[in-house]
Amino acid sequence: MLVLLSKVVFLFTQNTSVSSSTDCTMPSAPKKRHHRAKKNNMNDEPPAKKSAPSIQLDAGFKWNLQALAKAAESVETGGKSPVSALNELGVRVSYCVLRQGGPAHCPSFTVAVTVADMTFEGWGHSKRDARASAARTCLSALLARAGRVLPNPGPQPDFTSDEAPKYPVSEFQCIETKIQPPDGNGNKATPPPGLFGPAVSPVLKSPINMLYETYPGITFHCSFGDGSPLDTAQAPVTLSHSMRFKVVCQIKYQKFEGYGSSKKLAKLAAARAALGEMCEKTMSHARPVSSDGLPQLLADHVAKLVNEKFNEMMRGDLVHSKRKVLAGIVMTIDNKLEGAKVIAVTTGTKCVSGEHMSVRGRVVNDCHAEVAARRCLQRHLYAQLLMYANSSNPTVAIPESDLEPVPGGGYQLKPDRQLHLYVSTAPCGDGRIFSPHEHHEPEPDRHPNRLARGQLRTKIESGEGTIPVKNCINVIQTWDGVLQGERLLTMSCSDKAARWCVAGVQGALLARLLRPVYLRALVLGSLLHRHHMYRAICGRIEGCISALPPPYRLHRPLLARAASTEARTPARAPSFSVCWSITSPYPEIINATTGKLENGHPSLLCKQSMFARWQYLVRRLPLLPQDPAGPYLPPLPQDMDHLLYDEAKNLCSTYQVAKRCLTDAFEQAQLGRWIKKPIEQDQFHCEILGADPALLFA
């Protein structure tokens, strides 16, 4: 008994973890575990964890089988791409392109991936697809060692097939939008319609891909905007932002040009121009071309001529080559590219300050590019009339002139001449009130009666943008009120373009000598929404305007957008306007704030200069006759030297009636009231009597 008690005491001293006598009767296996735990605790180390299953690589690396299985599962479900799953396993991975071949519209790439001392290859139509294929092959090989198989991703998409792809080829789309689970009958369920439309958007091909598929032998050549090669020592610095690069697309013997602020945009513009022209030729063989359509090639040619003329004028002038909006007028003969000539090129986005208004007609009130281009066109029309004034018989047509006499008196633009107005962006006002990156509605306008549609808008003095007329307090502007601090308001360019569609671009003074001159087409460099633009220039008044005196009518110009789109420039607009007319070899630089040249002299576009030209011509040329169906035309006064500018404009009562019909149509449509400048600015006499015609019409 004593011997047995001593053995029990010896066990307690050997194992302090035993808490009762029952622990002595535990099996031997638990005793071994307690002894192992005691040994680890003596060294103050945590208990050893059970090692996870792994696979051995040839280079000595061990890969966690659990992490590998998790990566394979993420690839199977589409949560991760094979490349991302392989990179997250923690082993250094390197890729290299082994081969590249195939035609330009359907290339093929072979990429090798190296992991440890193993190399796997993958193939695809792009480098990204080839990398994903190589990574998937690597994961499949590693899983094969562990006894698992990665599902086959399926055949590579055939980009040369006429059938549309089953799913969009993108690794970054959510898997729920790619693959829909089948329903109970085994049919694939269609995606539920979203709140704003279908959940899956259609896949659209770019013009470049469409060209490669249609014309496999096309080539693209890139250079700077002025044609200089890209490897020149110094890039040209006077090029405009939208014409920095030039890409020429050649299809057999035809060449199409595209310009852009980057090589990618220039290539896209060239492809868009080529595709548009080829589609027009294809449609012309199927059906006759309508006379109402402006060819895309002509629209691109108009934009190219205006941009090239501006770059030519501003070469070497880094200060005045900066611009935000560019406008120009191009004249064509029978809508042909051959013989097209640039009449006017202008820039500008500002109006005159209220404190610089002139009671002598010596300032240019509106220096927006579109408005300045119209005044430059008027200079050209005055110069054409001067040719008849200097001839021995003003009633005989001059072949070199763009005008021709009208039987009974007056003149008109020759029928084979067309005027195309180019603007680098949509005119300010109603034509620019839309969201450019939202999908365009197929119908003209689902909300034509919305109050924001078609409202007359005014430009803001010393700022950019427009506000609706209904928000303006001073509908009637006064001279002393503006000088005291009220903002000088000017109608938006969209509203003025609407007036040109009714009264013409010749203006009130020339309307006594010329029949109405209308624009054939309006070409925009960017921000063209046909439905909104059509509403802005003629659609909002076509249901209300009536009783227009002949020969005035509601003219509907053609709308087109150039393939070389203008890039948005968020920088601050310069406070000057560059104005060039074909009558002068050099442009004028007008300070938009003061309305005068930078040296302080009046511009040749101001009212005083226009009034002096009109005074010179009406004394020497036959006026338009009285129309029996039109209003009464008063004769010219005997004392022309004391005639006021406002009185001279009212001498053409037909023009004034047409303009009044326009303003009445706006009010009848509840779109606002046309705001006029203070009446004092038109009550001045002509101060340039007896001037040299060479200087007056220069």
C-alpha cells in the first residue's frame, strides 16, 4: 500500500497538468499529446499548425492547393480573369509575345507565360486575349497535378464572321449581364428591363473596324496637321488644338483626310469620312440621291478649307492663334468641291462691354464667331456690288462676279452659288441646350411643348453662355440704364441664325439692293443634334410664322457635321476676335470688350463702315423695284448726307416687315420677346463721305 501511494505522488510531480485522479486512467494517446504540448509551452512558442496540402513544382516552389482551387473557382464563375487569378497566387509571373500575324482586320497573337521553370503558351485575336489564354493554360496544368480540371473556355470569337457575337468581349463586365441562367423550360431567360431601358447595351463597331472588314487593303498615314512628318525636329506650335494631327486614309485610289487633337481622334475622323463617302456611293447606286442631302465629303471639305485658312493666317502668331470657336463661310459652285473658296474666317466668343457702346456706330457689338463671319460676308457682297458700280453699264452681268442683275433693278446671288456656314461647335443658345452624350431619341422630340424648348435666349455681358429671355428684367434696354450698371443683353447666335433663315444674311441696308441671301448649309464641327438644331433655327417658328412678304420665306438650311470633330477646350476664352474677309489679305484683330481694333481704331466691320459703303453704292446702282404684292418701298431722300443710320435701315420696308413677322411668331409661340439694343446706338450720320473706294471697300 505504501509503495502504491509513492507511485501516485511521483506521477503528480512528473505531470503538473493532471488535475484529478481520473486523468491517470486516460489512454496513452492523449498522454502523448499533453507531453507534446508541454514541450512546446516550455519554449514559449505557439502550438504547431497542421500543414495544408500542397503541390511541388520542379523549381522547388510549393503551391497552396487551397489557394489554387480558390483561384480556379473564381475563373470558372467569371469573377476574375485568368491573368488576375494567376497574379494573386504570389509567384512571379512574366509574359512575352512570341508571334504576331494575320490580316489587319483579324490579327493573331501568341503569348508565353513563365512561372518558375515552366512555360505555357496562349493564342488570341488581341494581346489581352492571348495573355488570358496563356494564364488559363497555366492554371489548367497546375490543377491537373492536383487532380482537378479547369472547364474549357470555349472557342475563340471569330471577328470575321457576319454573325454578331454571343456576348460582348469584355473582361470587365458583370457576369450577370453576360450570362443569364436558364429558366425552368431550359430556355435562356431574357434580362429584365432596367429602370432607364434594357440592361445590356448593343455592341457597336467603330468606323475603323468597319473599314477594315469592308476594305482589307486600306492604309493610314499620320502626320502633323500642316502635313509635316512626325519625325521632324520641332512640332508646329501654331496649329489649332483640333488640327494637331492629320491622318490620310487611302482606299485604292481614293484618299480621305481626318484631323484631331490626338492621333487616335484623327484616325477615327479619317475613317468616319471614308465610311460616310463610301456609304453615300453605295446608296446612290441603290436609289437616286435626294437634292436635300449634303454630301459628307462636301461637309468635310468646307470644314477643312476654313481650318486650313485660319492656320495659314495665324502661322507665326502664337497669341492670336488661340481660339475657342472658329467660324467661316465657304462659297461653292453647283455644290462641287472644285472651285470652292473661303469668303470669311472668324473667331470669338465675347460681346462688347456696356460702357464701350458707341453713339457713332464705331464699335462691333457682337464678336461671336458666327456673327462676325456674317459681317465679313457682307463686306464681300459690298465688294461684288462695287464691281457693278465701277462698270459702264450696271445692268449687264459680270462673269467674274458672284452676283447678277435682276430685271427691273437690283441684284441677286447667282443661282449656281451656294453659301455654307461652318462653326466649330453648335451656336450658343437653344441649339446648344441638350446633353451630347445621352442617346438621341429616334423621334424628333417627345416633349415639344416643354417650356425649356425653343426659348429665346440672350448672351451675358462679360461672360459666356446664355439665359432665357423670360428671366431678363430689362426687356427694353436704355442707354442711361446700361451706363449706370445694367447688363447689356445681346440675342444668342441660335436666335440670330433663326432670323437669317427668314430675313437673309445680307442685312437691312443691302436689302434695298439685293434680294434675300440664304445659307445653303450649316456645318458644325461638334455638338450637332439634328432635332435640336433644326428646332433652333427654323422648327420652333414654322407653325406660327405667316404673311411673309415676297421674296422672303422660311428657309431651311441643310445640317451636317464634319468628320473631324472639335475637341472641347475648357480653358478660358480669349477676349479678342480674329476677322478675315476675302476682300482683304490680312485679318483684323478686334478687342471684343471695346469693339474696336487693338490699336483703338474702328473696324471695317462696324456700322459706320457699312453705312459708308451703302451710301456710296445707292447713289450709283439701281435699286430693287416695288413688288406689287409687297409693302410700299419709300424712295431715297434728296439729302442723303443727313440721313440717319436708323432711317436708312427703315428704307427697306420689305425687310422690316419680314423681321417683324419673325418676332411676332416667337411671341405667338410663347417663346419670348426679341430684345433690342438701345435706340440711341443707331441714330448717327455717315462720317465717311467722299472716301477713296479702294480704302472703303478694302
